[in-house]
Amino acid sequence: MHTEIAVLSLIHHPNVVQMKEVFESKDSIQIIMRLYPYGDLLKRLRSLTSVLTEATVKRLIWNLVNAVCYLHSFGIIHRDIKPENILSIFLCLYSSHAFSD
């Protein structure tokens, strides 16, 4: 867990989940992360009433690739990329998204 905290403290990218604070006691560690109020991408996709446009998908994939490249520059490999781990910051689907684990 301490390794994950150390890694998260180094990561500062708009498309990667941001750690805000860490609280540690002898029994537990609490990591406070940024709030992503609109849930994950899978939930958002299931709630759509229309088909995504090519431009929307292009922006989503660009943000995803940008975040993965950033993580790779630190030698970090995200081994669980899936819609449930892509969090939505804004109500619009084509707005910013961030990875979580």
C-alpha cells in the first residue's frame, strides 16, 4: 500500500485520478481521492439514449491514450483498463475522464 501511495503522490495529470490526502493509523490507511460525481464510463454508456458520435469517441480515446502514455512515462502499467475504471468528471460524456484502479 505504501508503494501505491508513493506512486499516486507523483502522478499529476488531468486524465488520471488525483490523490488528495492520506490518513494512516496503526489499523488502516485511508486515501482521499478527487470526487468524480457522474460515475464510471460503463454506467454512462448504459444510460445513453443515442449513439455516440465519432468525434465523442475520438476525444474519449485520445484522453485514454494520453493518460496511458503519461503513466508509461513513469514506468507504470495500468493492468485493468475497462469502462468501470474510467471515471467521469462532467455530465457531458465527451468531457474529461480519468482512470482509476
